[in-house]
Amino acid sequence: GVYEMSSTSLTVQSTPSQTYTFNSDGSTTYVTMILGESGTYSFQGKIDGEDVNEGGTWSTTGNKLTLVITNTTIGEPDTEIWDYTLNGNSLVWTMNVPETDDTYGLVYTYNFTKQ
């Protein structure tokens, strides 16, 4: 299906925690994601003015969405596993990145609406 991002947020689990939220505005923040029936996906747009463009393959098991990223402008090819909920036309992805000796823990969240 085709999904439009309504918002995304990043929570830095510092003390106190800090959350940065970016709402889709059609110019500096917008993303269209296509999850194809063949198991391929694309994720294209801008977040806070930065171009994002990636693609690869996707699959689900239970409430886990696995993205095998083979083409990206926002990092290196990688495999990401997201928790997801699908409720009607609303799709929410969440990923928790544990704290390390060098960085605070992070929580990424994407909110999408099916078109």
C-alpha cells in the first residue's frame, strides 16, 4: 500500500528526556512510503529539510517489520527491525535503540496514514 507520513519523532532518553517532533507540512517535512505486494518498498521525501530516499525489501513477523535497506541516501545499507501497529488506515513504526557508553538511548517513531 501507499502511506503518507503524518509525523515523525525522535526521543533522546537523557535526563530529562528530549523529544523532537516533525509534522508533515508538504514542503520541509513529508514522506511517501510504498510497501509493495512483491515485498519491495520505497521511502522518499524530506524530514526537517533533509532529503530521505531509501528502498529495499520488507517483511513482517508478528508485530515486527523488517526492512532490508539496499538503496539509501540517509545512511549505509542495513537491516532494521521496527515494532509496528496497524489500526485501520493508521500505521505506526517504533524502534528503540539502547543506550551505549557513547550515546543515550533513542526512540524513533513514524506515523503514517494509508492513502
